[in-house]
Amino acid sequence: MIYLSPPPMNPLSRALAAVIAVLALVAAFFFGLIVLALAVGISLLFWLGFRLRLWWIMRHLPPGDATLAGTPEKGEVIEAEYTVVSRDED
């Protein structure tokens, strides 16, 4: 293995290096935990905002109309008259 500096030979300095390495790993773990908690919190806020907006929209729909405006119920037929308009000039 290639080292930037050789491993310490003194047992006291080896123990100190091990303690510093463990502290660095623990700090990295808690930093990751904080980042994860922030990500979960932010996504929870976005979800809550979305649900609040959806509740606000559904609140203003007429009673008994559980679907969004203009969306037909399943199996409902929409009848309409139409005229075919050709882009080709005949």
C-alpha cells in the first residue's frame, strides 16, 4: 500500500489516530443524518403544501361533484356536435 506518510510507529500516536478516525466517522454519520432529516422535512413541507392546495380546490367545487371540473365519470358518455374542417382546400 502507498501511504502519504508512513503509519505511526508509536502506540500512543496510533491510538490517537484511531480515536481521530472514529470521531471523523461519527461526525460524518451525524452530518449525513442531519442532511437526511432536512431532506425529509423539506419533502414533508412540499407534500403538506400540495395536500393543502388540493383540499382548497376540492373545497370550492360544488357539493356532490367529487371529480375535478370537466372530468366525466367512468362510463359516462359525452355527446356533442362537431364539424370537420379540412386544411386542404378542395
